[in-house]
Amino acid sequence: MEDLAEKLDTLGFSKEKSVLKLLEADEKILLSCMIAKFNRKNKRQERNIMVSTKAIYGMSKKNLKRKIPI
């Protein structure tokens, strides 16, 4: 499972100290990737998303925008 999580962490958040500070002690990153969303004016906007064992995080680069517990 650990090897798979490393492969799915495409943005390398598991190596960033600033991102690891956002996580709880027993929380692990399962996935991180860049996605595209389209706003109301149909303009494309890049977003980073991170899924951990306890939450889904909406990120702006490496800064937290939203945390949704799962």
C-alpha cells in the first residue's frame, strides 16, 4: 500500500514539510494530483487536490483552501 501511495502522490506532497504540518499524526497521503475546473465564465482553472486517510484537501499550490473530512 505504501508503494502505491507514493506513486499516486504525483505532486510530491508527502515530502513537503509545510503540507505534512496540515495532517494529523496518524494521517497519510493517499493521492495528490492537479485537476482542472471550469468557472462560471467557462474559464479553466488549475487546482491541486490531495486525498488522505481522513480528509480530502483542496489546495492552492501548497496552501490549504478547504478540508473536507471523510
